Amino acid sequence: MATKASRSAARLMMAPAVVLLLGWMLVPLIMTLWFSFRKYLPLRGGDLGWAGFDNYTRFVSSSAFWPSVQTTLIIVLGVLVITVVLGIFIAMLLDQPMWGQGVVRILVIAPFFVMPTVSALVWKNMFMDPVNGLFAHLWRFFGAEPVSWLSDAPLPSIIMIVSWQWLPFATLILLTAFQSLDSEQLEAAEMDGAPKTSRFFYIMLPHLSRAITIVILIQTIFLLAIFAEIFVTTGGAFGTRTLSYLIFQRVLESQNVGLGSAGGVYAIILANIVAIFLMRIVGKNLDN
């Protein structure tokens, strides 16, 4: 049983890490809040004084604000649908005994460890290039005209690239859930004559509900801040400008730190609203 002295010693040893972590999180947040109320133009006079809520009003009333929010949500929803659906089926395949199962699993998970900028460059130049890309050669092989993916179908292209990055994560979590499934339930259902579709929808899918909600929660938090793939591929053109990319443009391209900081606060609010909503869903599934 822990004594009062041992608990005090544990708190004392944890204190430096807690202080460092709080500083790591709170200092940027406080600076963002401070600059959001200032008119700060680094190359045009610096700090020009108190702006009040002017930055917030200008940012939300901008013609690019709501389209960027809509684009962000479309990308998040598209990636979640693809990664969850394909993740379930790939996890089912990987759960089956096969030759070289360990190697196959490593190859499936490998894309998750590739940096977003690198994977976006690979997809842009190796696959989606309308002249020398793999898809262009494939289209010509079947007698079709190559597609300029990033200009003709920009949002589906971004969703495809990001889904490729996050699919291994979803597959890994769902594979772990599959491996914890009681095989006796499936065997009993099979002996009772239940078809494969019934076994999947009434036994496997309910068992995966917790894993699916965890995948959705974690991926959504990260996907709301998607930036690198858009910066490398389209540069925010063709209707692919997300909220995080709009903030980048306001800060670096327009050199308006105050306006960009206000956008950062809006992004934090949006992320917290989505996170709270998803946490409620996760909590309900974990309680069942």
C-alpha cells in the first residue's frame, strides 16, 4: 500500500514532465489567443495594436471560410468511409491463415510510416501525373485519354492519397479486434446454418463497433488538420483549400498573423466540437 511519503515522491518526480507538457500545450495556445486580438503584420509595421474581435469577424465573414470548412469535412468523411470499409475487409483477409502472413502484414502496415509529404509527392509524380504517371499509362493501354487527376478530380485525388496513408492504421486496429473475436461463436453460428453474411452482420460487425469508433475518433482528430498533402499536390487550388490551409495562407501569404491566429482559434473550436461529439459516441459504445 502506498504511503503518503511515496505518493509525494511520485508527484515530485512527475512534476517536471507535467510542467513541460503543460508548457508545450499552453504557451502556443496562449500566444495564438493573444495574437488573435492584435493587428499584427510582420512585414507591414509589426504590432499595430489591439484589434478586438475584428480578426474573428473578418475571418468568419471571408468568402473562403465556409467553403474551406465544407472541404475539410468532405475530406474527413471520405477518408473515414474508405479506411473503415476497406480496413474491415483487409483485416478479415489478414486474419485468415496464409503463406508469409507476417510479411504481408508488414507490407500492408508500411504506408502508415511514410511521411505525408513523401507519399503525396509519390502519388502526384508517380501515379497521377497526366503524362508519365502510372495511371496515365494504364489509361492509354486501354485506349482512353489520361486524366489530369489533381485538376479534373482534385477532392477525390486528395481523399485517395490520404486514405492510402491512414488505411494501415485502421486495418491494424480492426485486425486486433478480429483476433479477439471468440471463434466458438462463429463455429456455433456456422453449425446452426447461418450464412456468411449473417455471421458478418450479426456477430463480427457488432464485435468491431468499439474498434471502429476508436478508428473514427483518432483519424478525425488528425484529419481535421490536414495540410501537407494539399500543400504538395494542389496548393489549395481547384477547391481543395481546407481550413488549416486557409490559416496558412492568411499567416504566411498575406502576412497577417492576427487574422491567421483567429482562424486557428476557429479550428480549435471546430476540432473540439467534433471531438466531443465523437467521444460521446465512443463512450456509449464502450459502455455497452
